[in-house]
Amino acid sequence: MTRAGAHPNLIKVFEILKDTKIVTYKRGKKVVQTVNAIIMEKGKVDLFLLINKCEKFTEKTCRYFFKKLLSAIDHCHNQGVAHCDLKLENIIFDRFGNVKLIDFGLAHSIQNKGFGSYRKLLGTYGYMAPEIHKSELYNIKKADLFSLAVILFIMVYGSPPFAQANAEDSHYFLMQTETPTYLEFMEDLGDVGRDFQDLILRMLDENPKRRLTNIDEIKQHPWYSGKTSTFKEAILEVNAALLKSPQ
Ligand SMILES: Nc1ncnc2c1ncn2[C@@H]1O[C@H](COP(=O)(O)OP(=O)(O)OP(=O)(O)O)[C@@H](O)[C@H]1O
Ligand SMILES: [Mg+2]
């Protein structure tokens, strides 16, 4: 986590305590415990809880959050760190409304441009790239961007694109083999433009070689330059969501 360095969209770590003695008193008796702990900035709410409350954000606010998250991931990758567990629960909003990545518990150092041998099924099922289901050899940078596309899909539609990105999953199978039918499914979920559909299908392509994973190319995609909420507009949506009770 500290290797990833400072970025406005990464949780701030203040101190790492290793083998530190903590003294507490239980019924007047002194209790000394040795702990390892990370002292970090406290967020207000995670994205999972927020989506549970508001279901989805407007497309322009999704674009705003997507740009911030992409920038944080780009920064981590440039620092030689892949997150490896990007999901709604690992994204929080601080009290000012800034969106931040947390939980670097599965993070890995990037070697050989990301390609290497890693744990099979590294991450969380619904967000895992298809190659992680199949083998121990894959690219962790590409896997992070696959998870980001799943997060974007959920922010836009309020529900995930599939349960798991493997051939046994009917939604993912349809997405990869019967694209027009999957597009109809997306249209039923919400009225979002063709550019978004194109970006999502390319970022969730089952073939990592064909998949859109180059951050500069993602930024060149027409959807990326569409209308984007300002910080204030995004905060208004977050605050409105906070006031709602979970769906
Ligand atoms: N700095 C923080 N500020 C606010 N909430 C946080 C912060 N860190 C973690 N949380 C909340 O606690 C949850 C679990 O924390 P974290 O993701 O770091 O651990 P974890 O290893 O995923 O734990 P678990 O798998 O048991 O949930 C997060 O999903 C988030 O809701
Ligand atoms: Mg977590």
C-alpha cells in the first residue's frame, strides 16, 4: 500500500505499526497486546453501500468516477503495484466526497510488465478476468482494468454484467458469443449510448490480447471524452444517495 505512494484517489496511510505493544485495562487489570496495524484516513462510505442505496449514478457522474479510478490505477501501475482486488467494497468516499481505492491486501508487485505466474482465482469472483479462472499465468495489470470495467458497468446500470467471467456463466457467454442479444440485455437495463456499449464490450473481451487494456487507448475512446460531472455535481449525487435507505 505504501509502495503505491500518494495520489488523490488512493487512501492515505499515516502509519504502519509492526509488533507494537498496546496497553488496555480490563476490569482494572492491565492487558498488554502486541499488534500489527495500519493507521489510515477514515472514509465515510464504500461504493457497495452507496450503490445499494441509489442503485446507479448518472452516466456523467459514472464518467467522473471512472476517470478518477483510472487515474489511481494508472498511478499504482506506474509505481509498480497492481491492486488485484478492485471491486465496489474496496472503493470509498471520504468526507469531502473524494473517491478512493482501499484494501491493498491482495496487491502484487508488477514484474515483466504485469505478466507472470500468480495465484489462480486471485481477487473476487464477479470482478475476475476470465484468464484468472483458467490458469496461473496472466497479466495482473490487464486484470485490474477488467475489474474496473465491471465496476463501471455496475455504476451505470446498478447491476453486474455477469456473475462470473467464464464460459459456464450464461451472461458472459452471451456477451462473448451472441453480442446483439447481450446488447439487448444492456438496453433493457438502461438507456446508455452506443459508445458506452462499445467501451464495455471491448474492456470485458475474453481475450486479453484483443481486450482494451491500454490506459492511453481507453482515454482515446469516444466514451471517455463525453459529458463529465464536475466535482460538485458528483458530490451532490453521492450526498443524495447517502440520504436514501438501502434498496
Ligand atoms: N479507511 C477506511 N475508511 C472507511 N471505511 C473503510 C476503510 N477501510 C475499510 N473500510 C470498510 O471496511 C471494509 C473492509 O475493509 P477492507 O476492504 O480494507 O478489508 P477486507 O480485507 O476486504 O476485509 P473483509 O474481506 O473482511 O471485508 C471496506 O469494504 C469498507 O467498507
Ligand atoms: Mg476489502
